[in-house]
Amino acid sequence: MNTSAGLCLRSTILLCIFLIFNPVLIADDQNPSLPTPTHSLDDTIALQAFVDGLMLAYMDKQQIAGATIGVIHQGKTTLLKGYGYADVERGIKIDPALSMFRIGSVSKLFTWLAVLQQYEAGRLDLDTDINRYLTAFQIPDTFDEPITLRSLMSHTPGFEDILLELFIRPDKPMPDLEELFQSRLPRRIMPPLTEAAYSNHGTGLAQYIVEQVSGMPFETYVEKHIFDPLGMHCSTFRQPLPDHLSPYLSHGYAYKNNKFVPQEFEVVPMTGAGGASSTAADMLLFMKALLNNTRQDTISLLDSANYAIMNEPVLFHAPNMNPALPGFLDMSVAHAQIIGHGGNTFLFHTMFAMLPEHETGIFMSFNSENGSTTSYNIMKQFIDRYFPDPEPSPRAMQLDKEYLQGFTGTYISNRRPYSDALKLIGVLMGTEVFMEEENLMFRDFFGNINPMIPVDSTSFFVEEEQMFVGFRRQHDEKAEKLYVSNFPIMAFDRASGLMNLQLHAIILVIGLVVMLYILIVWPWIYFIRRNYEKSPRTPHPLPVFTKLVAWLTSFFFAIFLVMIIQATSGGTDIVFGIPSSMRIALFFPLAAIPMILLMIYSSIYIWKTPKIRKISKLFYTIATLSFTLTIWQLHYWNLLGWQY
């Protein structure tokens, strides 16, 4: 028996946790689509008809209550429109100029601008140890290289991911950011500037540093230095919203029992990582400024040279990969440069994408939990229609089947918890590469499968998504790492060694079979023998004490499993904190340890007792070994004791 069962039963729900403040998604394109000839964005009537068709089709397919979208081209707004409802029950429709949406990780763009403004003012250095700006706590010197603001901005500080308490309930007080980091500072797992691993806590640290050097709360800072200068009067980082803005906030919806059900306000303690609310009209003002080097009329948020830092590559994971940038997310496809950011909370899903070469940008947001991939799909079809690929796919390179086999396997995202009780969620953030006849196939973590065309010895082109998949590999060995070109803020590690999922699945299945046999079959056999056998059996059955400790061990694991399932039945609720049922559940594996020690002693004893059947001795030994491995497995997944 293993807790993997309880959590894996909730894998579909828990995958949503991975989407929190996720910047962009690799999504299924088997959805509503329209023809994609070359068209002009100056034809606003055709643009509106095209977008209307896409938005209404996706909203109907995905059960989305409301959406907002805006498009700009060469400094002009060519589309600004709302669809559906901000308040279904009251019949309030989306107004793109007034209806406010939670924009998730798009909030980070304002945080990075604030950092660069303080850099321009001489209060911050992008390449010095951030401990210089921290007084209440310090970042451990786990590695020789210090963490810098440049590494925070490019998601390369080397932090593990922390999901616990990423949100708080709206009836709870907003925690002090300083206290938050004092109690829950992410562990450093790799040297900075070596590999990107998307980090909300890294952004939270940058927010905290801006507050320290500017002497004002982050919410106030952004209002004074970004929102007000640009005229973004329906935008805020305040949670909950101020009284004069709260009437305009769209509800976030879940679709249950064939109706839209409004959900509670999502409070993000690290405001700069994902706490902003805004309208499509305001976000187009922001987008126009960014496409014009942060200038609007006589207002300039940054000197153009300092703004250019947000586009300067920090690292490339591999050939053909998009760079990790200190600010923007490079979402470029094979034929089009796309920079910006995506943002997902549980209820709102947003895309902020700019094509600077074409002086074009698109912003969209959806207010329902089923919209997690919709923005990506619409952006993809928008680009296919207005900026189609003029070039054929890269020429395929011939690689033999044996060499291709070295790329196959399961790869786990490096953006995952390492040191707390949610480590197991990391296995859900995976991709798979496998052979199908003579072709190498790529399965993303949404289950979409596409062929991979080799373009060099370690790079492959996925034509359907217009992206590259790259690997780190020594020629005669299996690939160690996997990278996705339009997902440069993350890398994927081969699931091998102790992370081998097949190994853990085998331990899990054996443990469950043994546990159920001991819990159910043993009592039934005991009852039958006691009531129907006329004389003592020869050879003898296992001693009662020996069976009792094994049964208690199975019982403790069963209680643990049931309570873990109950604790995770709320799915994404676990990011608000460890539920009490899970806190209690974590006691039972510890209680099982002395029972397992007694089982080890009993195993030695029964093998010295000749009158006991060998098959009984063998099963008991297997059960003892299985339960011992289960304890090791729980320890490996940080579920032995209270690690949170």
C-alpha cells in the first residue's frame, strides 16, 4: 500500500495546481477552427467576425461564462470586445472597458518593470547578491553563486516550487510578505543562471525587494509609477478590490450541474506574482506602451535601454530553444516572434502576447475554470490566420531507430516541490517520448501526441505546434533532459533512478495487494478455520501475534490511504494549506514503523520454526519487505512525518 494511490486517484484535479500562474500552455488543437488564409488586421470587420466565431465556439465548448479580448496593430486598437457575463445571475454582461478580470501571472510583467525602474533610479543592481537588500531573512549560500535580480527575472534562481499556501481564503488576513518568506523560503536545488525553473516565490522576492528600496507597499508603488501614468484606472493589485472598483470585478465561475456557479475571490499572498485585476482596455494601454518602448505620449516608464533588458537572453537550454528572458516569456513559434506572458488562477485564464516585429498584440481573459487552454488555442489560430508560416517545415535528418530509442522515456518538470509533502505532485508535471513504428512521438502533459521530426542530433520539430523539442544527451547514453522551445522557463528531467515511476508503481501495487489480503482474507480464513475445522492443522498456521502485528500494520496503512484520499478530494484546495485530515493521516505511517519492526522480528522467528508452512513463511516475508519498502516510499515522497 502507498499513498500514491490516494493522490493518483486525484491526478486529473491536482494537475490544475500545476497551472497556477502558469505562463503558457502546450494545448490540444483539436478544437473549433476557421480557415487560415493571409488576412489584414486593418480589416476590422473581418477581424471581429473571425474572433467572434472563435470566442463563441470555444466558450460554448468549454462552458465559459464570460471573456474579454483586445487586439492592437500599429498603435491602433482594432478590436476591443466582451463576451458573455461578468455576473450570470444578475445578467451583467462583460464590458471590455469596465469588467475586471484576474490576470494571474501576467501580473509579473508589472513586477519586472518595477524592478527595472528601481534599477534605473540606482537603488537596485541586477547582478549583485539579493541578500544585500534583505535584512529580516537571508537566502542560504547553498551554492557558491549568489542569487541575483537578473536570475529572479528570468526564473533561473534555482528554487524548488512551493504550492502550499500559494493562495489564502478570502476570510483570512493577508499575510505579511516578510513573515511569509521567513516561514516558507523555497529550497535552493541548483545554482542560479544554469537552468530555468518557473518560480512564483522568486517573483515574490522581487516584489519584496521593490518594497524595501522604494519604501512603499507594492500595490501603491504600481499605482503611482505604472497604472496612473498610463491611465489604467480600472487596474489594481489590491486584494480585495477597493470599494470604487469592486462592483466591476467579474465573478470567477465553475460549471457544475449544467449551470455556472460563482466561486469565492482568489487571494494571492505574493501579489506581484499573480494578484492583479484589470480590464482589456487597460491592458491594451499597457501593451501599446510596451510596444512603444514603454512610452505613451509624453510619458515614459523606462529609458529604452533599460527596457531592452527585458528582451536580453539570459540562457538557452539547447539549440533551437527560445531563450529565458529577464522579464518577458518568449513564446515564439518557428516563424513568429511572440513575447509576453500568460496567467492562470483556478478560475481566470489570461494571455498577453505581443508580436513586436508586426507591431501587434492580443490580450484575452476568461472567467471560468474550464478555460485553461482556450487562450493559447485562440492565440495560435490568430497567428495562423494573420501571420502564417511562409516557409516549409525544417528538413528532416535521418537518425537510426537505435539512436532514437535513446530519447524515449518519461520526463518530469523541474518546476516541482522537492522538500515538502506535495513532492508527489511533481510526477503529474511530465511529458513522454516514445517510438511508434519508425517515428519518435511526443506526448505533452495534457495527453496530446504529435510526431517529432529530427532536425539535428538532439533537436526535433513538432509541426502541428510549430515548436522544437530539444534534449541534452551524450551520444552513447540516454537523454538526460528535455526542453520545449516555446516553454523556455522550464526544463524536464528524465524520470530515472529513484524517480522511476514504474518502480514506484510496482511497489504500490504489491503493497496494495498484500494490505488487502491481510486485512480481508486473513480474518475470513481465521473465521472459517475456527468454526469449521475439527482438529488442529499440521503444519501449523502462523502464530496469532505474528498475524496481529501484520494486520495492524495493514490497518494503519489503510487508514492513512483513506484519509489521504479524503484530504485530497478537494483537489486544488490543498494549495490553501495542509487540511487537518492530512495532518492526522501522516501519523499512521509513523505508527506502522514499530509494527514493521515486530514483523521483521517475527519473520526471523517463523523461519526458525519448522512446523509452519513454507508458503506462509514466504508470504509473511514478502509482506514484511513490502511494508518496509512502503515506508521508504513514503519517506521518498516526503510523506513520512509532517513535512510542510
